[in-house]
Amino acid sequence: MNVMRIQYLIACRRCLLLALLALPARSAAALDYVSLKRADGPHELVGRVLNTAADGGLVLQESNGVLWIVQPEELVARRSDEAPFAPMTQAELGKSLLADLPAGFEIHTTQNYLICHNTSKAYAQWCGALFEQLYRGFTNYWSRKGFELTKPEFPLVAVVFADKFSYANFAKPEIGDLSESIIGYYSFQTNRMTMYDLTGVESLRRPGDRRSTLAQVSDMLARPEAERTVATIIHEATHQLAFNCGMQTRYSDIPLWVSEGLAVFFETPDLNSSKGWSAIGGINRVRLQLFHQSLRGRPSDSLQTLIADDRRFRDSAQAPEAYAEAWALHYFLSRQKAKPYVEYLKMLARKPRMIWDTPETRLAEFRQFFGNDLHQLDQDFVRYMARVK
């Protein structure tokens, strides 16, 4: 299960009243100063209030891109002035991150990414090259489809630990015991990816492997046994891009079949590439195989339940098939319903923060772009995907 969704659900439970009463912020340009008190102590925040509620709750964004959801009972004081809000530059954000991270971290920058790492320079370079390749592919793909994305307002951050142990210790306060079982994640709150050096994973290493140069790292991670790990990193990096390039908004009600299906759509590996990935929208063999297997017992309302709510993704028993069907639906719509598919994604991009839709609303919005007859659409979908090999 994706960590981003766990954080999302926690926020939903904590912020129900704020969700129902969210109003636009007073001014996007004004600088806001918020004092609050939580169980872990007091916090002094400086940034811009993005949303407010009639009960006094609010969503504040700091200049490093971090979002704070403040409950009314946590709020101690709030004031504003006319000083303009300005996102941190790469250099400013890098300095801030190094002050917060354990000793030994360094910064590797690319055109769009800031990679904080305490692993080898070669691995940081591999990450930077992979992410920049994804960035170009992601933006070019959607531009060709007629979805003009925006340049990220904040530098895109990846925090890379040298080993799983140090990564798990750092990540546990944010994601709990999941830090022991997942290799990386994108955080709604911090807007950062956090992961560890995959070349240290024993199952991916062969006798005589060396990891001191970019070429050696690339060789290791282009092998078939590394396919799923590279796919996971691309998956999380796709989430980060979608939430920073104007396609999706953090803490808005993006259906899971869209956000997760889109990330799976982009994660498709290419083992002919030196980085283990280059293709966009190709056939994801792992997801396709599982989707074909699921067709034997697939319920007649499977498409409807996938669209209406996120329950299948939250259930560990149903989640693998839900991810596979979400990938398949993106694959089908991008090829057979390309124009309404893009217009549907544009509509979702305009979703406000902290407003949760009912299943009826989700279904109605989907029908608005793809037609009222979901039964016929489902038949067309299954028939098309059954022919994909």
C-alpha cells in the first residue's frame, strides 16, 4: 500500500471539519506567522495560509514546500504582514535540509532536483539522471496529449540514505513500521521522496560487483532482478511530479485509481535502457499478467467500485488487483478515449484541498467524460485489455 495514501487518510480523519468548511486563503502573497502547540511541543510556522475554515483550522505552506494542517484546538496565535511569500531556492533549501538531516549528508543538484545523500556520489548521480529523464518524459508526454503542465514552484527533493537501517530509523516517525518493508516513499506533507541506496540490497548484488562509478551503478540497476525496485522509485517520483507540475494537488480528493494508476502507468521498466527505465505508457507486464489473471473471477461491478471509492486499495487482499486494474484502465483510456481522458485529468487538477467527494460524485464526474453506460464501457475495456499481450 502506498505510504502517500496512508498519510492522506490520516489527514482526512483529523481534518473532517476543516474539509467541510475550507475557504480560500486571504492572500496568496501575504506572509503568515502561526504558533501552534502539539503533543510533541510548540511550533512556530512562517509561510502562506492556503486554506482556512470557519472553525479556525487552516492549511499552511512553508517556504520549503512543507504543508501543515492545523486544527483549531492546536492554534495558539496567528498574524500576517504584507511581506511576499517566496519559495526557497535550491541553495537555500539544500542548506536547510543539511541542518535537519543527520551528519554526513551532502547535496547533489540537477536542473530540477535536489538530492540529499549520505551514500556514494555515483549513486546520487544515478538518481539525478533517472529523475531528470522521468521529468523530461513526463512533461513531454503530457504536452503532446494537450495537458500543459506547470514548472514546479519548489525544488524537487529526494533524500537518499546509504543503507536500509538508517533509512528505516529516519522514516519510522513518519510512516511507522512500513519503513521496514518499503524501499522509498513520497510524502504529501514534506513534498519529498525518501529512499535508500538500492545497490546495497543483497539480492541485487553479484560477486565482484563494484559501485564506485556511475557506469557500475547503472549496470547493476539495469539487470532484470532490479526491475521491481527501479519501478518503485519511478512510481514515487511520478507521484512527486504529478503533485508539483499542476496535475494534482496535495490533500485534494484525487481518486486512488487515478493517482496510483498513473504512477504505475509511468513505472513500466525498460531493461534495454542503461538506467532500467525509459518507456512511458508501455505494457507493464507484471500488472498486465495480474489483470489477466483477475478476469476469471472479476465481479461485474469491478469498474464501478474502482471509480467510486478507494476501499479496494486499502484492503491488502484486494490491493494488488486494484493496482493492476488501475494501470489497465489508464492504458485503455489513454489509447481509446484519449481526449476525454485528458479532459478528465484536467478536471481533477482543479480539485480544491480538503474537500472529499462522495462515491456518487466520483461516478458522476467519470460519466461526464466517458458516458453514462459504465456497463458498455467496462465491456469495451475488458475486451480491449484481453487482447493486449
